[in-house]
Amino acid sequence: MIRCRDVVERLWAYLDGELDETDHRAIEEHLRLCVRCCGETEFADELRGVLATRSRPEMPTDVKDVLEEFIDGLDPTNPNT
């Protein structure tokens, strides 16, 4: 099964429909089983919608900080993150 880290790295491509069928299916399977990544996906999808409706070219600082904190918190030695 695909790791959380891999899902996070491909999250925007997944949401934008840019993945091939194999990667798309792997992420879909992971999201069915992983509450953490499912929540991150919902957050990212919501964020994407907000950003699409705003004319601001930059991500708000507080949102960027939350995303960076999440990515920094992933443990590269743990296959589930």
C-alpha cells in the first residue's frame, strides 16, 4: 500500500486529476483506509476551492504554516507516514 508521505507528495496532482490510473487507484485505496490522509485530502480540496475563488496570488501565511508543520511532522522512517 502507498505510504502517507507518498499521498501527501501527490495530493495536489490527485486533486487536479493529473495522475495516471495506477497512481489514482493507489491513492484512492489509501484514502479509504487512512483517516489522517483522508482528512488532509478534505482540507486540501477545501483549500483549493478557496484559493480558486480568491484573487490573491499567494497562500495565506497561516495556511502555509499549517501545511509546512504537517509536512515537517511526517516521519520518513515510518512507512505509514
